[in-house]
Amino acid sequence: MTHIDIRPTDRPATGKRSARARRVAVLVIQVALAAQFIAGGASKLLGSEQIVTMFDDIGAGHWLRLLVGILEIAGGVGLLVPRLTGLAATGLIALMAGAVVTNIFVLGIAPVMPLVFGILAGVVAASRRVQLVALVRR
């Protein structure tokens, strides 16, 4: 008679695999967001014609364009620094919330891109919530 011994270690580690897949997905989101925010911030600082026109339409002056550009670059770089990832993502959520409000009430356009970027930053912030709480407690 043959006895087959099935131990828990013989089963696929689906929990470990799914946790690893989530970490990889969040890392991909982080890098993509960092690239987008750094490029977007650079276009604001360099004063691309389209961006200058948009900020003229907002009516707050070019200081706002420069401030947003600096904040986007700082947030994008922060997403790539492990200790700052949660904080940077949280700051970018706030920045995108401001962009959503501005798009709707000032520019009168659909806020699709800031909503998408804000939600993705929220995914990153949520994945780093333990790190963020530890940073805030210091």
C-alpha cells in the first residue's frame, strides 16, 4: 500500500505569490508615476506653450505654474526614494485633488488625468501606510 503524504509546503504558495505580485504591481505604478510627474513638472518649469496657456487660463500667475512644477518633480523623485515613498504619494494625492478641483471649477474640463494619477498615488500611499505612519510618528 502506498501512502501519499501531502504537506502544506507541497501546495503552491499562492498567498506568497499574490503578495509578491502586488508588490511588483505597486513598484511598477511607483516608477510610472515618478516618470510622469517628473516629466510633467519639467514641462511646467520649462514653460511649454500649452502649459503656460493653461495656467494663464487659471489666472493665478506663473508663480503657481512654477510651484506646481517643483512639487511634481519633488513628488516624482520622492516616489523613487524608499523612505519617502508614502509621504511623496500622499503629497501627490493632495496636488491631484487640487488639480481636479481646478479642472472642474476653473477650467471647466473633465479631470480624468488628475483623477487617475491621484487614484494611483493613493494605491502607492496605501501600500506604504505602515511606513507613512512610522514617518509621521517620528
